[in-house]
Amino acid sequence: MNSPITDQQQIDQEASAWVAKLSADSVSGEDRQQFNAWVAQSSAHRQAFFAMRNHWQHLKQAAQQSAGSLTLPSKTYKPWMMAAASVLFAATLPLFYPKLQDALLADVVTAVGDHQTLHLEDGSTLHLNTDTAVALDFSPQQRTIRLLHGEAEVIVAHDPSRPLVIVSGHHESRALGTDFSVARVNETCTVTVFESTVQVSEHNSVIDILKPGDQLQISDNNSQPLKTTINLKEANAWRDGKLVFTARPLQSVIAEINRYRSGHLFLLNNSAVSRPVSGVFEISQLDESLVVIADILGLKPVQVNGYVVALY
């Protein structure tokens, strides 16, 4: 069951919507009057707006640095695209606040599109994927890696006296072998086993014991865990700087690409949601990949502004 929205979350969402609206070209005088009334209501409104605006500008600068190679149609995009993409992007802005908080708690953070390899003091190797934050807590009794957000794959050094556990939200993944990964994206924990076995628990209750090739997805909303068998070469291709898709629905591909690009990509063509995508794509050249995917599927990419790209 989802937690009820708090007053602060409501204010943050309203601030996000105002940032998006005021960044558009078609701001009316009535819009500005309504904004002035809203921002005058309380200092909390003002603080939330300025925080969101600063984060928006930061994302815009990052996206302009990374999206320069995207080849887009020369024709002017339709106004409805700007409106739709702005609303969708505003809805994603409150998600960035928890990530900023995670960064303060983390020992190691990776940037969007980056990955990092750490050699831990116990001899284990930790691979961190794009946009990841982890906190390390190694004691004489246990080795704990707290995955605050993102994705981490660990090749575990054998030490029966000190179990290695990755904690993600309410879930714990305990290594019973050597190589596995845990991802935490959008309040969903995904555990993938590459070698040996991993025990997944919630509140000290064992959910499942996974073997190589198993992937378990568990949502924070207490829905039924989803267990599947996957292609392991695809699952950690990011370690080699690649994304591999085999007949993956376009909507899922876009969600994955968004993890590796600054700014945000939206699909505005509902009929294309389930179209299959297959291929090997370089993470460092995702803008070129977007053009290729769009061409194959008969879609058009439009850069709405410096940080929002729409496929329609």
C-alpha cells in the first residue's frame, strides 16, 4: 500500500509544475498572477520553487553537454509536444529530491551515464552502474552494502564468518556464493544472480533463494514478487559500456535509456509502446542510438528543449 502524500511532497509537486510552466514560451499574464499568488502563500512554497528551479537548470546544463550529437528534424515541433513533455517532466522532478538526500548519505556516488569499479577491503569487487549511490558498512560480524539508488554488482570474496548483504529499501540480498547484482529504480528492487545463489529477504522473512540466471523484482508497494529467467550477458553488458536488448518493448527500452542519459526521453506515441527493439547500443552514443531506433520503428525524435526529447 502506497504511503499518503505529505504536505511537503504536495508543495514539491506544485513547485515542479510551476518550474515547467514558467520555462515554456507560452506563459500568460494570468499564469504569472497565479504563480505570484502561490509563491506568496508561504516560505515553504518559495523554498521549494527555488530548489526545483536550481535543479532544473542543473539538469538543463548537463543535458546540453551530453545531447549535442542528437540529430533532430529541422521542422518546428507542435505546441502540444511541448505541453505534454513539460507536464511529464514536471512529474519526474520530485523524484530527484530523494536522490539528493541519498548523495549526502552515500560513501560512493556515480553520475548519470558513468560506472565505477571498487576493490573493497575484504577482497570483494563492487561494480556501480549509472546514477548509483551506496553506503558501505563493514564490521567484524557482517559486510553490508546499502544501495540507496541505482545498481550495484558485487563479486563476493569468500568469508563465511562475515556474510555479505546488500540492503535495498526493506529488502536484503544475502550472498550464498559469489556474483550477483541488485538494482533499485523507482521503488522497485531487482536482484539478478550471475553465479552461485542469493537469499532474498524482507523483514527477516525469506522471500526466495535465487540461482544463476534468476531475476527477482520486488516492489515497495507489497505487490507479488516477479521471478523470471534472463540472459545474463544482457543483464551486465553495462560493465562493458553497452546496452543489449532482445525483442524488448519500446517502453521498457526508453525507461532503460533514461537511466543513462541526462535530461529525459518521453514516448508520445501510445501505439508504439509495445513495439520490439533488438540491438547492441553503446552507452556513450545513446543519442545516435535514439535516431536509429526511431528510424527503424517509423518514429521521429524531437528535441523539445535542452533536456527533453520526445518520440512521436
